[in-house]
Amino acid sequence: MSDFLEISPEQLTGNPFQQIGSDWMLVTAGNKNQLNTMTASWGSLGVMWNLPVAQIVIRPQRYTREFIDAEAAFSLSFLSERYRRQLNYLGTVSGRDGDKIHHSGLTTAAVEGIPYICEADQVLFCKVLYRQLMNPACFAQPDVIRPFYPERDYHIAYTARITKVFERPAASIWT
């Protein structure tokens, strides 16, 4: 991470709606022996329990979920538009079928045991505080269920403390 600058979560600026919803992020978890990543476009950043947090949702069948549950930690890597092909690939291929990170051409490293994508412009390191399977009975607007959960594979919602943020000085993606 020598080419990154560590900043506080409070120093993040810009539009997370754009970065997460349109530009996407990679959720990476695991350990030095085995890890996986997945593309995500749903999530949020904010404050919960007086802590800076990231909230992500992952379907139970996703391979990356197994690593998050085992390690109770993950990273969120934000890459520039030039990596759109890799983001598409990593969102459509399962890591169960082979080393999809290697096949994407991206590389990984770890900070305090949490893996991340080296080509990212910004990385948030997160430790899970809370997780819960979404309950269909709790949807206040049940019409949300039909288009997003036809298989009834409700997401697991994770709230995680942002413990570190690293950003390339020349590439503030949040401005």
C-alpha cells in the first residue's frame, strides 16, 4: 500500500450513490490461503452505533459470503472505469469454478489480514458488526419482493465497521 495514503472515513467526499450504484465496487474476503471477490452495486456508507460503517447485502448462495462469514471482515475496492470489463467478469463468474481474480488480470494483497484489490483507487477495510438474513415479512413495501426475489433468495445484510481507508493521492474518486 506504499502508493496509497491512509485517510479517515470522515475524509471521504463525493457521491456514494454514483460510486456504489453506477460505478460498482468489489467486495473481497478471505485469508492468505484462500479468498474471493464479487462485484456489488448495492450498499451504503454512514454511521451506526457511533461508528463509521459500510452496509452491504449478499445473497446466501454467493461464494464470497462464505469468506465474509468465516473471517468476519472484508474490503470494498473502488476501481476506475478502465476496469469495467473486470468488474463485469467478476460479477458473472463464480470463484467456486476457478481462480477468477487471477483470470481477471487483477491482483490482491492484504492489510491486517484483510485482502483487497491492488488496482483500486480507494479501499475501505471493514469488520463485521452485525449480520441478518432479510425476512420477507419485514418488507413494508411487499412489491419490492417480486422483482428482486423471484427465487426467494433474500439477501444477508451486513453492517461493518470501517477500520481503515486507503486512497491513491492522485485519484480521489469521490470528488
